[in-house]
Amino acid sequence: MARIVVLGAALGGLQTALLVAQDGHEVTVLERDPRPPPLDAKPAWSRWPRPGIAQLRQTHLPLARWLQLAEAHLPDLVREMTEAGAVRMNVLAPEPAFRGPLMAGDERFDTLAARRSLLEAAATRTAENAGIRIGRGTVCRGLRSSPGPRTPYGGASGDRVPHVTGVETDAGGSKADLVVDCTGRRSQLPSWLRDIGVPCPVDESGRRGFTYYSQYFRSADGAIPTDRFPLVVEHGSLGLLRIPADHGTYSLCLISRSDDEQLRRALRNERAWSAAVRLFPGADRWLDGRPVTDGIQIMAGLTDRKRLLYDTQHPLVTGLMAVGDAWAITTPTVGRGLAMSLQHSLLLRDILRRTGTAHPVELVTGFAEATRNSLGRIYEQTTAYTRHRLSEMDAHTAGTPYRNPDWNRAKALALLAQRDTDALRAERAAAHLLPGAREVLAAPALANAVTRLVPEVERRMPPGPSRADLLKAIEA
């Protein structure tokens, strides 16, 4: 059994720690934030300072695929979250296009609705109950390393690549057979690698992205508004998320381009933000709740980024893995981060079972191959969404339609899902990364129905207010 150090005690790091600890590995989690969550998860929202998780108070909903994997492999985690107040919800039910009762098999569309602070607090308790040691207030300063094994990738002479043997912290050193970086989007991995003589991994990153403008509310009667509502609405140069959460709370989040200066200046103001929300059909009644956030919560620069350390069969370093957001960040609008992170952690567990840490080159290259085969296509799909959605927002701002064959087919599928419940199931299955979704979408009857709707999509401008009406509303 190996000594494994996991860096980062957010949900991604704790999921990883729980999975590898189940196999008997000695796991230590190092976390730079000093404060543990309150014993009761409910007050974690207001009483838990957690600067290491930038998205803690942003709109959040895990994909149904995440719940499937968590129930199969981490049932204690799901139980702890549910007992703390996370609400089991089916992502089909709120959609206006959904007709009739849920059918057998629709439980695959279930997920847990909760604020991120509740999920994080519950994951901490689950890890501690499993005997995992969490070293809080421990700042990682760098990596320990030694010359690694000779590899066929080290050049003509078979040079050694560095092998990570632990981490250096402000409290001293910590030895490890494997270091797993789960510190997320703020990972310091490139600078740590430079310090031990490893060429900085190349970041494949989008140049543009989105900005979130979120606010959480608590309803007066403790119930979420009962009208049918799409969880995600894209209206021209602005999008809206309406996401139920725990203990009678819910969030509203407006999404703009990060380089949209007109909206960036305006949407920081609560009155302008509320005016923009009211432009979305049926959203005004959601503003009746009592705000539980201190003003508009803003998170900018939300784009896709992949670190190429594990996209090659030529390892730059051994004894080190980057998992979840430390490897790849995806646009939060499509909500894939947690599901991809848990799937990535499962890949790490499985390669450890097959290879162990005694074969460091095989461990790294096997993990790289599994990552590329399992998550590479999902990442590429997400970057395509980001690229098309930003182009559509640009076009709408300019008062012109956006024309692209792939995007038009995606829009045609979304339009068909508003009219046909079976198409809605297929579209939601793909959006939530459920197994078999690709085959369902490729079925001739569905594919032909989508094709017939493409001309209608091409004639349409995106729904919602014109750019002029939007600016008029928020500037009034």
C-alpha cells in the first residue's frame, strides 16, 4: 500500500482521498485554508470562511452523472450530503417541455441540489469519519524530488525524468509515494515543476470566457417556486441559470461574456441585475425571495483550460498526478466540473490498482492514456460549446444571427426537446454525460427530426430581448 498526499481539501480532493483510502492506501490531505467547517452543515454558508474555493457562493448543481458515480462508489458521501439537507431532484421535472409523470428509468436524471458550502462540509465529515487526516492551514511551497528511473522518453541517452517524492510545506516536508494535485483552478503546479527542473507544462486555454453574476435567495415559505422552468436559458448576449438548492434556498445567475464591458459595469448593481433577470419569462417571481448573499457575487474569466502534462505518452515527471480542475477546467455553465473530477479520481484509483506506485512510468503513462480516452472527448465538446456560445453572443450584440452547422444542429435538438419528451430525455442525457447518450442521439429517427428543424433554427434570432432593450432595461 502506498503513502499518498492529496493537495486540496475541496470536494474534488476529498473524493479522491476517499476512493484511494478505500483500497487501503495511507492518505493525507493537505489544505491551506485553516478553518474546518461547522459541525452543522447548514450554517457553513455564513460561518465558514473558505477563500480557497472561489466558487463557494456561486450557482451550483452537479450533473446527474456525478450522482450516479457517487452512489456507486461513495455511498457514505451521498448519505451525509442528503442528511445535511441536500435535496434529491430530477432534472427533467422542472423543464416546461416535460409532460406526464416520471417513468421507470428516469431516476438516472436525479441529482442533488444544494449550495456548494453544504456539499463541501458534508464531504469533510465523510472523510474524517473514514479516518482520513486533513492537515489544515498547511501551505504547500513546492515539491520534493529525486532522479527518477531511466525512460525511453528521456532523450537519446535515456535521461532520467524527475520523480516526486513528497512536498515541502511551511511546516516542513512530507514524504509520499504519490502526490496528487487537487488544488483546482488556482493550482501552483507550473511553478512547482519549474523549481525541480521540469519544463513548464503547456496550458491549452481559451482566450475568452464568461462572467457569472449570482445571488442566492431564501423563499418565504421554504419552498422553491413551483412553476415549470428551464434550468438554463440563453437569450442572446445574456444567459440565466435558475437552480434550486437546500433549506428553501435557490440561486439566480446571469451569464455574460467576460469582455462585455457594458454589462460588466451594469450588472454589479443589484437594481440593474434584477431588471435584467425580469427580462426572462417567468423569472421575475423568483426575485420575491429574501437575498442570503451580500450583494451580487461575481466570478469572471470562466473559460476552458487543459494542462498538457498528462496529454502525452512522454512524461515530464513521475510520482505526481493532476486530477480534476488541476488538470482541466471547463466552462461552469454546462456544469461538468464535479462529474469530470469524480470520473478522473476513479481513473486514478483504477490505474493504482493495476500498476501501483512501484512502476512510476507505467503509472503516469497509463493515467495519461485513460484520461485522454475517457475525458478527452468531453473536454473537446465543452470547448466547442464555449466557442460557439461566445460567437453567438458576439453576433447578437451586433444584431446579426450566428450561423454554424454544428451549432445549428445543437439548437435544433434543443428546440425539438421543447416539443417532444423523448427528445428532451435524449438531450438531457447528453447534457448530463449519461451512459448511452451518444447512441440515442445518433438514432436515425431522432437525427432526422433534428435535421428537419435546422432550417427553422437558421431563420430565428435567439429568443429574448434585443440588445437595445436589454441595455435600456438595466440602465434605467
